[in-house]
Amino acid sequence: METALIILGVIGTALLLLVLYGISIYNQLIELKNRFVNAFSQIDVQLQRRYDLIPNLVETAKGYMKYEQETLTKIIEERNIAKSAATVSAAQPADSDAMKKLISAESTLSASMGRFFALAENYPDLKANQTMQQLMEELTSTENKVSFARQAFNDAVMIYNTYRTQFPSNIIAGLFGFTFATHFEISTPQAKEAVKVSFT
């Protein structure tokens, strides 16, 4: 009888330790997920700033770039698509599909902005415009902040994904629906570069 009680006590203790270990893993997954969600909120702040600057740039350029109206309209359309994708991603940074849509929209917008800056080089009066120069400086600063925030987010995602795939945390992650997070990587080489402005 005593032996049976000892065996039951050992099994009960082992099960309790196993449950406590599982809770510890679950809590670590929650913490790591919250870190990359918070890191994405830093990206979102900078993206929203960027989205606010783009219409001002386009509006300033309209008076000078009369023959480029189609390009300017396309930039605003792509900005709206990217802003909408960012809103969805901000609500669910762990949603891979939402992140992929944002990455695609940001790549397209960045490529269009690159074309816009190349075209703007052909308009000396636009380059000399004080408002345009100020907006370009703000945009360059914002682009740099986006790059730093994206790096912090990707680092947090890597740590989360690594922990999520390690044994035995992968078992707890699978049981409780912790899915892989998607890195925020721009898919075109031109879009990875910060906007280069030379209105001098």
C-alpha cells in the first residue's frame, strides 16, 4: 500500500512538473509574440507618417509636373492600397497573409516613389521649391526610421519563430495555435533601399 502511494506521489509530482513546464513554455510564447507585435506597432507609426507625407509631396509636385499626372495619380492609389494593408496588418501582425499583402503593397509603392524621384530630377523648379525640399527631408528621415523599425521587428520575429520550432515548445505552440510569423522583407531590391534625395 505504501509503495503504491509513493508511486502515485511520484507520478503526481512528475505530472505537476510537466504541467508547470508547459505553462512556462506557453507564457514564453506569449511574451515573444507580444514583442514582435509591439515591434510592428513601431513600423506602423512610421508607415502612417510616410503615408501622410506622400499626398503632400504629390500635391506640391502637381503644379510642376503637369505632364506626369498619371504617375502622380498612380502613386496616390498605391499609397492608399499600402495604407489599407498596413491597417489590416497592424490589427493582426501575426497574420501571414496580411503581412504578405502589406509587403507586396509596400514594394509596389516604394518602386513608384523611386520613379517619382527620378522624374522629379527633370524639373529644376520643383527641386528648388522650399516646401518640396522640406517634405523630402521629412520623408528621408521617416524612411530611415521605417528601416530601423523593420529590422527590430524582423529580429523579434526570428526569436519567436526559433523558439516556436524548438522542442518541446513546438508541441505547446501547435496545441495552442501559435503560428509562424512572417518577416517584413521588401521583395524588390530597389524598394529595400531608403529613398535617396538630392535636391541640391
